[in-house]
Amino acid sequence: DRIPEDIRGPSGAKRRFLGRPVLILKFKMDRIAFATSVVMRCGERSDPPQVSRRSVMKLVSSCGAFMLPGPLKLALADDDRIPEDIRGYASRVNSFSLPNGFKFVVLERGVSPTVSFVTYVDVGASDEVAGKTGIAHFLEHLAFKGTESIGTKDYGREIALLNEIDDLNEQKKSITDQQKRKLSAIDEKIMSATAQAEELVISNDFSRIVQQEGGVGLNAATTIDSTQYFYNFPSNKTELWFALESERFQKPVFRQFEKEKAVVLEERKLRVDNDSVGQFLEQYLMKAFDEHPYRRPVIGFEQDIRGLSRADVMSFFRKYYRPENITFGIVGDTSVDEVRKLAEKYFGGFEAGEKSSRTIPEEPVQKQEKSLVMKLDSEPWYVEGYHVPAFGAPEYPALRLLEGVLSGGRTSRLFRSLVLDKQIALQASFSSGFPGDKYASLGLLFALPAPGKSLDSVRDALREQIETLKSEGVKPSELARIKRSLKVSYLNAFQSNETMAGFLCEFAAKTGDAKNAFRLLGALDEVKPEDVTNLARTVFVESNRTVGKIL
């Protein structure tokens, strides 16, 4: 009964809907074991470090491991493509833009007196330049440090000390190894200024205000493609969210910089340097991509992180955190009229600025198989990565359904064959969108061998299923089942205000229209079995493959 009437559909569908877990973005919950191991490589989260089930799902969706497909062969303004049983729900979605470029997506949903807010910044690690990796993730951390009026006892004194520290760090760059005495003197001045600045900081002041006013779920996630900030407020605190969010993106203060750098370096050590899977995935991406920034880790390389300065982060912020790159998703007990009024009040004064230019190197076509073998202190892993289309490419609906055919639940081909029948693997799956999907990325065939089974045995079994798919094709009944499962998973996402806020933001940012989130179901219905089969024949070829093994 908690399902809104306008999306319940017939009673039989309702029973099936209630009988399934909330999957949000893909079919198999047992993929979370694999997804959790990669999420911190393709989507770094900020403090607090505790990972809830909901937070992991949100992060994994940002990485693409649980990503819903883009609306491909869609007429963007064609509401007839929205299935009839969700048109009422979709009609409550309203979007508008301010003259300076900020975009707002509002879904009025008064199920409870709460509102979920997502700030979606269309900027991620792929926008970094070589030598400055990790800056997008670092910036996300610093965005919680406060503003000129939040997090400080005396901003005037504090900013003078922060500027002094910046100047001293610049002086250090020109000092040679032979000038050790001079270097030592500068380091002492930096330590003194840092200690004085720290005395002026009110730690966690931004978080304290949010929690004190009833806010919950305050967090953020940086991925290779985007950065998202999210939390929830009682509906009578909507204006407070506007005040807080506008101030932290108009008057941020990147205080406690070196302290936070130490936190980020510790994260890297925990998730990459001291983690076998983290080491493997970092090297694997560098092997699979030759030119594209998808080859670099979101958290950044250690040497790059150590070399980042406050000036570097501020420069990145000013270049990319512009209104044109930011979409706000607001879902819950509110109205578009209220949101528009507050948006103009709190965000209308931002300057649009010059458009940020982006030059992303194109990945050359892979012409021969690549491989990476690493001996690590880990369970054995087997991975095959294939270059696949980006979000919004014409083939993407078929790719989304190809995932379902191969690993869409216990009846899928890989699970049924490798896990149930042959019992040679504990997990077997295919997921696209790694490490992102804004650009052409990787689809990963993955298998975790069962005890006593070899990597060669799971490799042969995976390839047997792929060759069978390519030769025999997809059955119409099989595809129909996948489409039904995907639709149910999709509808389950509608139950969560926070999920919908992020979901609508992503479609607005990536396709230009939040309602394409609903139109995609029509696009999926149009995919034919031969579309999926032809895509499999195109993608799963030896020259397009990068093999990875952990021994």
C-alpha cells in the first residue's frame, strides 16, 4: 500500500513488485561483493567512513556497476515513449534552469514530510590532468570543511594565515637540496602558521548544523565521471538547505588542507596500496586504456596527491564548479514553485562565468588482446574486459539487456552454468560501465573460482557461454524475461526519494532531460533479440579483450 497508486499497475504486477528486493540499478544483489571491492576505486566517498547498504548502492550506481541505461533511440520530447503506467508519476517531474546555468529537477512527492537533495556536479576524475590526479576527490572532502562563515572563529585572521602558508609552500619549491637550513626555517614557519590557523577552526561545523536541524544521510561520492553531494531534511528545512548549499559552493574555504591530505593518503593506502584487489584494478585499468583518463584512479596516484596545493584545488574548483555543470535534484514534500523561488533567491546571484573547456583524449581502437597477471595475497580472480559503448550511444539499450542475459539473476546464463550446473565458480557476472560510462568504457566478464577450481576452467566456461550466445543468439522468451525483471527493478527505485533525486539528476546532466529516465523503458522494449546478439558478436572479440588474473 506504500506504493503510489499511479505506479502500482495491475494487482498481479503489484504482488511481483512487493515480492522482490529493492535492486535499484541491476539485477543481482550478489554482485555487491564484486561491486564493493571496486567501488572505492571508481567512486571514493567522504567521511564518515562507515558504509551502509544504501550508501554502497548509491556509490556503486555512480560507478556504473549498477547503472541504469541511457535513453538511446529516443525522441527527447516525446512523452508517448513513457509507459502509460508511470506517466502519472513522471508528470510530477518538473525542471527549470536559472539564467546563469544552474539546473533544477523537482519531483513533488508528499509521502512523508521530508525532502531529499542531491547536488550533481558533472565533473569527475576524468577531468583531471596528468600529474594532478585525485584532485576531484580531494575537493569533495574539502567541500565539507565550511565556508567564510561556517567552520571558523575568525575568518579574517584565518584566511591571512592560510595565505601565508600558501606563500611559504611556494617558496619551498625554489629551494635546492643544498639549502637545508633555509628549508628548515620555512618548515618551522609553516608549522607555526598551521597551528595558529587550526586554533581558529570549528571542526565539522557544517555537519553539525545539518544534523542539529534534523538532516540525515550527509555524504558525497566522487566517481570518474561526476561528483555528488546528498542529504535529507525535514520539509520545513528546505530553505536551510538552499542557504547551506549555496554558501558552500559560493564561499568555500579549503581549510585544514594538509590534515585532509593525510586522510586521503591513508584512504589510498587502505584501498589500494594495502589491498590486493585495489592494486590489481589500478594496474588493470592502466593496461586496458592507453590514452583515455579512465586509466587513472579516482583517488589519485600517491605522488600526485602529495604534490597538490590549495591553489591547485581552488583552480580546479573555479574552472569546473560552474553553474553550467551543476544540477540539483529535489524530491519529496515540496513544490516546484517553492523551489523556484528559493533557487532564484540563493543561486540566482552566482556568476555564470566562461564555459569550461574540456579536452578528453580519445582512446585508440584496441587491435590485439592485452593481458595482466599479478601474484597477490588474494583469492584468485579472473576478469575479461571489453570496450563497450558509452551512456547514450545507439547500442546502449541492447548492451543493458545483454548484461541481463548473461548475469540477470539466478536464471541467467553465467550464473546457471558456472555456479549452479558446473559449480566451478562462486560468482560469475557481466557488468558494463567500468570505471564510468560518460565515455566509452569497459564491460567486465568476471568469475571467482570455487575452491579447487582453476582460473583456466572458469575462463573456458565463460568463453563457452559467450560463443554459444554469439552462435545461437538470444531467445525471445529470454529477452522478455529480462525486460520484465529490469522494469521491476526500475520501479523499485521509485520508492526512495534519495534514489530518485540522484537518478533524475543523472539523466538531466547526461541527456538534457530528466524525464528520459522514464522514456528509457520504451527504448528497452524496442530492442529485439537480434540486436542483443549482434552487439555480442561485435563486442566479444579477441582483439577487443583485456584479460586480468590474480594468482
